[in-house]
Amino acid sequence: MFYEGPPSANGMPGIHHVISRTLKDLVCRYKTMQGFQVQRKGGWDTHGLPVELGVEKELGITKEDIGKKISVEEYNKKCREVVMRFKDKWDDITQKMGYWVDLKNPYITFENNYIETLWWCLSELYKKDIYMRA
């Protein structure tokens, strides 16, 4: 299984995204032509400081205002909205460039099943004493 990227849909796609996706697609297609089954799953990176800073700027708030001028729930809701703002543009460029990736069943990093899976992975690494020590 090939998990794409994932890009963040809070910004417009650019030519650099087309180039990197072309290279990823090239490798997957090459392996497919060699007889391997290469399933390709699209996904969306929906977290991070750029998203938070963009939302704070858009709302005219700072980190200190969260929980005071705006509830954590409202802030999170706005972040989830903003992070997918340009998803339609990403889907469009994906189709136009002929990039073979499943857009109908993407993994989205703010969904609980994704987050819980990561926590489970970290837990397993810890239990097996496979982790970085500070």
C-alpha cells in the first residue's frame, strides 16, 4: 500500500506539488508494470503550526486568546474548516495530471481512527523498548 504525501489542503497546489507527485506516481506505475499490486491511498495532512497561525491571523487572535475569547471547540472547528479549504483545487489538479491515487477513501490526520492508530504504534514501540531516549 502506498500512502500519498500527504499534502495539506489549506493552501493552493503549485507546480512543485505536480513535480513531486509525478515522481511518486512514476515509481508506483513502474512497480505495477512489473506485476506488483500497488494500491495508492490519498490523504490529507490536517495539523501543524502553519494551520494554527493562519487561523489565528484570520480570526485576529493569539494563542493566549484560545479558551478566553474563543473556545477550544470553536478554534478546533475553524482549524478543521481552514485545513480543507482548497481540497477541491487539490482534487482537480490530481485528476488533471492523471495521478493514480484513491481520493474517495482518503486518510485524514485529524480523524480519530488515524490519531488512535498512531498512538497505538507509539505504544507498541514503547512496549518493545524501541524508542529514542533523550
